[in-house]
Amino acid sequence: MITMKDIVREGHPALREIAKEVAMPPSKEDIQTLKKMLEFLKNSQDEELCKKYNLRPGVGLAAPQLGITKRMIAVHFEDINGKMYSYGLFNPKIMSHSVEKAYLIAGEGCLSVDRPVEGYVPRYARITIKAIDLEGNEIKLRLKDYAAIVFQHEIDHLNGIMFYDHINENQPFQAPENARAIG
Ligand SMILES: Cc1nc(NNC(=O)[C@H](CC2CCCC2)CN(O)CO)c(F)c(N2CCN3CCOC[C@@H]3C2)n1
Ligand code: NI
């Protein structure tokens, strides 16, 4: 199982690289890795396991955070309407996005960043993504608000972008232009 020791931290080159597309169909190894990423998220949200294995809770994880520069992400969370998102995805791609932005009022953190970095992280409020799921099917997801933010945080990792790259340095808590506050 994946634990915190498997997660690389700031300074590791994988976090600043452009991850490579996964050749389709995915190898058994890549499928195994993606399944373990999803399992980590579920474990990290279970109070018992979280404590037992000293996990930091997570709702998303990207392969570069394991030092694997491949375009693979996992998400496991419920949105404000109770809709469950639990996916292991290969080669996710943002096909379109709103002009309107959104940001989490509480700001963001990252399992690869062992320090708090305060400030609003402006992201697109709505995105449409295409990806290949763990069964090898091409899926299309239309996401908004919290769900859109989580997926963008993970897809950023595939492009070597950290959440704090988006924070306005001079005015971290300036409400971003044309943006909705989430959460
Ligand atoms: C928002 C949140 N971020 C948590 N951590 N950070 C992460 O997931 C990072 C990714 C998120 C940071 C902002 C957007 C994506 C990991 N990232 O670095 C991957 O690239 C949480 F843990 C969390 N929740 C709320 C839901 N809760 C359900 C019950 O279990 C606990 C769980 C805690 N919400
Ligand atoms: Ni992160």
C-alpha cells in the first residue's frame, strides 16, 4: 500500500516535469499503480487507517507525487450535492473551460508540500475533461466548482505546476477577478 514515505516532496524534480502520456492499452504495472493511488485516497479518508499508517488525508493524487512522471491521476471525494467522484484516470485532458473562475475559501494544500501556503488559488469554475478510466474506456466529465478545483489541482501536477504558483504574491487573499468562492 502507498504511505506518506512514497510521496515525494517539494524539491523533487518529478514535481516540476511534464509527465508523459501513458501508452494505451495501459500496462498491468500502470493499472496496478493507479489502483494503489485510489486505495491510498480511500485509506487516507478512513479515520482508523489514517491514524494507523500516519496518512495525511487526501481527495486527489497524481503519479508525479510518487516520482512517476506519467499522466495518471486518482480522485476520491463527494461534492457538495453528495455526488461521489472516485476515479483512476489515464491521460486526463481539459477539453474546454469557463471564463469564470472559482477558488476554495480555505485555500489549498498539497501532500507534496509540508508547509502551509496561504492564499486563494484561482481556477476555472467549470471544465470538461476527457480521460481513459481503469477499465480502458474513454470518459468525458463535465465538472464544476469543488469537483473542477480538485481535478485541476491534479492535472496541474502532470504539467509540473504547484497550487501556490497560482496565488497572487502581493495580495494572496484578494478575491480573484470574476471568481466564485467555494466551500
Ligand atoms: C480540499 C481537501 N484537501 C484535502 N487534502 N489535500 C488534498 O487532497 C490535495 C489535493 C486537494 C487540495 C485542494 C484541491 C485538491 C492532495 N494533493 O496534493 C494531490 O495532488 C483533504 F483531505 C480534504 N478532505 C475533505 C473531505 N474529507 C472527507 C473525509 O476524509 C477526509 C477528507 C479531507 N479536502
Ligand atoms: Ni497536490
